[in-house]
Amino acid sequence: MANEEADSQSHSTPFSTKNYPSISTNDGASIEVVRRPRGRPPGSKNKPKSPVIITQDSEPSMSPYVLEISENTDIVEAITRFCRKRNMGLCILHGNGVVANVTLKQPSSTPGAVVTFHGHFNILSISATVLQGNIPVTDDGFKISLAGPQGQVVGGLVVGPLLSAGTIYLIASTFNSPSFQRLPLEDDPRHSGEERRQELSGLGDVPTPPGAADSRRIPSYSYQSSDVIWAPAARPPPY
């Protein structure tokens, strides 16, 4: 009987060799109570937790802007102060509104020639690029085309203030951390400057027609005999 109890104890406790209390029944059989082990299982360790990574979307390099400029405001000064205050670059793509008393630099043969147009003019197109940082805006920073009250069209580089005669709306795009590159690259010595220009223009060795060179020298905003360009009169119908 003792041997049977010893055999039952050796086969009923696979988890530990400790002696657990046994309960005897009336028929002579014994029941051993196995307690649930406490604590951490042997050989287990704390598993390393994955690091918490907080992701944050970076600001886009370019963002569209709609700028509203009030009446009697210098547009050039307002845009320059806006860019310097926010420390960002700005590229003006389009605009509309009315400006007054505009001084433009004419691309004529006389260097530095400027013409002042008095009155109110509607903006046909305006473009400018203001660089990031404390780089000042040069005289050729703002380019504008205007329409007068009698149909005349003027344009050129803005010199001095550009005063708004009403509410001005500008469509612009900002850019941050621009990359400056100097072209052509030094490691591309395939063509000289003149050959490269001919290749890009598609002229090659094609002879230039007579008078074409002189016509290319006259810019579209050149005013030789007058301060403004008047719109041509409508032609009568052929019938």
C-alpha cells in the first residue's frame, strides 16, 4: 500500500517535487491537491516595449495664398514686410485691382529711363519674387502690365511705390528653403555658351532673315515716341 501511494505521488506532480497535502478517502485511495504556482514562471523576463514614435506632418514647401491689400497701400512695401515678418519667400502669380500713379522702368535704349503714368490703371498682370530672409527687393522685382481708361496698355518694371487705388487681390505661392543652383553645370562641357543657345533655340546653322535681328532687339514694352501705347482702331468690314 505504501508503494502504491509513493507511485501515485511521483506521477501526479509533474510541475514540482515538493510535498503537497493529500486527502484520504474511505476506499483507501488518496487524492493529492496540487496548488497553482504563484509568481512568474521560471526563465521568463520582461519583454522590451516598442518605442513610442510621435509622427508629425512636416509643413509643405509650397502653399497657395490669396492676399487682400486695402486701398491707399503701397503694394511693394506691404508684400516685402509680409515676407520678412513670416520669414518666407513669396512668388506672386496673378493679381487684379486698380492702381494709381505708377512709375515704370522702360526697357529702352537709354539705361535707367523711367516714365510716370498719372491716373488710375487696371492691373492686367503682375508678377514678382520676394526671396526669403533680409535680401532686399530690387527695382526689377515687380513686373506689371496695366490698362488705362482709354484703352492704352502700359507695362514694365515697377520703380518706387505701387499705390493701390482700391482693394487689390493677389494670387501667390510661398516657398521655404529654396535651393540655389548655378547653370550651366561645370561638369557639362559639351557645348560652349553660344552653341548651347543655338541648340536651345533650334536655329542651328539656319541663316537669319534680313531685319529679324533688329526686330528682336525691340522689346514688347518699349515706348520710343510716346509714354503709352494706344489700342489700334477697329478695321471696317470688307463688305
